[in-house]
Amino acid sequence: MKKLSAILLILISYQSLFAQSETEEIDLIAYQAALDSVEATFNYRYGTIELDNGIATLNVPEGYKFLGAEQSEMVLTELWGNPPSEVLGLLFPEDISPVDYDNFTYAVEITYSPEGYVDDEDAEDIDYDELLEQMQEEANDSNEARIAEGYGAIELVGWASEPFYDKTNKKLHWAKEIKFDNAEVNTLNYNIRVLGRKGFINMNAIGDIDVLPLFNEDIDNILSSVTFNEGNKYSDFDPGLDDVAAYGIGGLIAGKVLAKAGFFALILKFWKFIAIGAVGLFGAFRKKIFGSKEAES
């Protein structure tokens, strides 16, 4: 982390270099070198990985790479401008870098929520159209507070993929299409929940809505990549010892669990980076380097 923070300071110093340079080609070379320096510090992992001190196991899907908790937290906060949060790691497609804005498609954030055992009895009785309407109303109602907190208004456009619950494997997934204020392209928020004895694993993929077909190609591999270990599986639930969550499958989809984090916190992951390319120094660099070229095109 210290090494990477030092490199970030070097990156910031390039801003003055770009401002003074008269040759765009030199700027581009310096910019790319700075990005490569950051990318070289990432310790990607493959194969079988124990999550959260052995609660669950991740088998990194073929074609993906995993970034551990410490470096993932740095990416989310220092590089992408999100509030601090506890993260178990990030999954990236093999050819994607956290610092490569132009070629970025999506990343999958992995966290664990120890909210208790989620009773799935309501799974077959949910009216997803009605649930969507409720969620859209809640999103609209939250906008005044979101704006006061310094975030733009949002609109929940609809399901990008209707919720599906695999009762056998205790895995739930759905996707939302979201429109952010002033964003030209809508955002995809693909949610996966793997249910366990005392909580659930969250896997949230964020990208432009256009990447949905690409993500759908790998959804089965991503769904099967995480399993709870013995003693922490859904079937290990002990009603005499374990807490039960205050909501079922419907509440999980509706985002009741986000109440403590506030105002759709999870769907804000990566937004500034992906939607408008304006996170901190990268947005400034991009404007300085590419502004004149884009104006000509």
C-alpha cells in the first residue's frame, strides 16, 4: 500500500508536466508510463482463494484475475474515489486494468454481509414487477437527500435482468439499469448473492449498460465461483444458535440491507470512473491529454 501510494504521488506530479509540455506525444508517453507504474504494483491472484478467513472459497473463473482486499480497497477509494468500505476483493476480466479507462468494461466487487440467515420462503411468491415499482419510488424519494449529500439524482430505469433465485444452490442474481444525472450512458448494476449460514456473499458487477451481453457470457462461471465452506453453508443453519435476517429474498433484492450504508451506496461503486471518466487525477489527465484530439474528431 505504501509503495502504491508513493506511485500515486508520482502520478499526480505528472499533471504539472502535462500542463507545461508543448508536445502531445510526450504527454501521452509520460501518461502511459505513469499508468503502467501503477498497474505493475497490483498483485493479481488465480486459482483457489479463501475468503474472509475461510468462511467461503473463491475459485477464480477462467479468463479472470483476483485482486486481494488491501489493494482492492485502495483501488475503490484512492483511484476511483469511493467512500471507504470493507471489501474482500475485486474480480477483473484478464485483459482489464483498474487504471485503463479507455478499455474498461466491468469489475466485480466481492464483500460479505453478516446480516444473518436469509429465509427464502418468500422466493416463489414475489411479484417482480410490483417490487420494481416500489424500488423505483424509493429511488426517486431518495434523490433529495442524495443531492444534499453531494451526489446527483438517479433513476432506476428497470430490470436489466429479472431476478432469479436458484433454490437448490442458494444463489440469487438480478440486474438493474440505472441512469445517473448528466451521464450519457446508463449504468449496469448486476447483483449476485450467495446465501450462507450467518449472512451472504455479495458480488456486484458495475459497468456501462452496454456490457450486459458480455457479462452474461460469463454469468454461469461467476455464479459457480463462490461457495461457502463446511460449517458456514446455508444448510448448516442452527435455529437455536444463529440469527435470522430481518428480511427475505424480496427484501434482499429491494436493497433493505443498504439502509445503513445509505442511498444506493453499492451502485455508486466505479460510477465516476466508468460513466464520466472524472475520478480525481485521471479525469484531469484525460482532459489535458486528449481534449484537443477529441475536439478535432
